[in-house]
Amino acid sequence: MADDAISDYEDLTGMQLSEEVLEAFVQRGGECIFSWTNKAGYPVGVVVAYVWRNGKFWTTCAERRARVPALRVRPQSGVVINRDRMTASYRGDSIVHTHDDDDWNEVKTWFYAALSGTESRPEDLGARNFEKFLDSPHRVIIETEANLVVSFDVAKFNEFTAKAIAAGKGVE
């Protein structure tokens, strides 16, 4: 980015993550803020573990959680990942997968293995126990399409800010 590409904080489009960094950032899995809207139209969000697979976010919860009936009526949802001085915000529609779905066994088998870690470490006793723990009778798996809204790299932002201050930008 050229030193004069941005002259103030009005336009921060140059602070986004590159496609390669963004893919690696999301692929890592971990925690995200998953959000939906309640009956009154207000956004609600919780921190949950996620798996990134085939360009989608996958999360899980007990079927009795408020987000499940809300998503069935209003599937519009959001996912925000924030770590390592980077952030990415997505929006998309969610699908709630349940024990009643024809493909439930297929979905839960790969998802529980990916989330617990047995997919990459099948011999890990702790991971195997976690995988069994996930398989409860009223658990659902939420699949959310990923449409990027914005990404942000704090390191780029800090570098720009330091250069602007050093150059006296903003001073008349």
C-alpha cells in the first residue's frame, strides 16, 4: 500500500485481509460469535466453537437453545471471527440439522469428528471422549453459508497509523 493511498480513517478498504490470509484464518476453526435475530428483530449473539468446511460455518448447540426456533423462522444469521489482531464478519442463511434429517448420521459423523479433533487425532482419548459427549439426543448442527461482509487486519491499520503520524498527516 502506498504511503498516500489512505489519508485518513474515512476509507479503510485497504485494511482488509488478503484472500490467502482470510482462508487460512477461517480454516483454522476455533471460536466465533454466532448471531441471529429474536422475535422483536434485535440481534443476539453467542460465542461458540465452529468448523469451516466446504465454504460454510458449522456450529452446534442443544435444540432447546433460543437460536434454534429463531433460525427456523428467520434463517438470516451472522458469524464474526476475531483473533490474532484480525477479524472477519460474514452473513448468510442457516440450516438447522436434526436427528430427524435423513442425512443426520452422515452430518454428525464428520462434524463431531472435526469439532472434537478425532478427525486429525483418532488416537487422542480426550478427543474421543469429547466426540462421544457431543452425541446427545437433542443436539442440532447448524450449517451457515458464508458471505463475507468485511475483514480487517489490525497490523495493517497500526502500520498505516504509525506512518501517518510520523509523516504529520492530519496536521495543518
